[in-house]
Amino acid sequence: MKRTNVYMIYTLYIISIFLYFVLYIIEYNRCMLL
């Protein structure tokens, strides 16, 4: 049970970092295009 919770938290952490990275790239490209 504890191992599953840790795995879920780790997965959410990785997903949040990935989404933040994608949003950063989108914003950067938008600024470059403008």
C-alpha cells in the first residue's frame, strides 16, 4: 500500500514537471513568433 502511494506521488511529480516544461516551451515559442 505504501509503495503504491509513493509510486503514484512520484508519477504525479514527473507529470507535473513535464507539463511545466511543455508550457514553458509553448510560451517561449509564442514570444519568439510575436
